[in-house]
Amino acid sequence: MVKGVTRQVILVKSPDPRLFEQAIFLVREEALNRPGVSQEQVIAQARAAANDYLKRSRIWNERERGLTGWLWAVLGASCASLVWLLGFILL
């Protein structure tokens, strides 16, 4: 069932389409009714939020890739040491 609610929406196109095509922001009803707040300021804040998300996700992905390599190296060294130690104890 569809409810008849009207909301103001801001669509921000992505500068990097590999992550997402566009971001959708639902604007609070009272946001544009505040004194001294223009539509341009609301749009600028939406763009800043989308850009901030992109920056944080890129940093996280770079950290994750580096951590994954170190994690596999430590896991491999630990397994090799465990096998060597068990072989030494059992023989």
C-alpha cells in the first residue's frame, strides 16, 4: 500500500560512478523554513555530505586492503610455525 506523503528530495550525482550513481537526501520539512537558510545552502550541505562519504569509504577501502595482506601473512606464518612445532613434538 502506498501512503500519500510528499517529501522534498535532493539528488546528488556521484563524481565516482563506480561506487554509486546518485545519493538521495530527504529534506526535513522545517529545513527550508528556517530564517537565513537558502536552497543553495541545503544543496551544498548535501553535496558535502556525499563527498565526505566518498572520502571516508576510499580511506577505509585502502586500509582494509593493507590490513588483509598483513593478516594473511601473519596467519600463514602462524600456521607454518604450528605445523613445524607439532612435527617437532610428535617426532
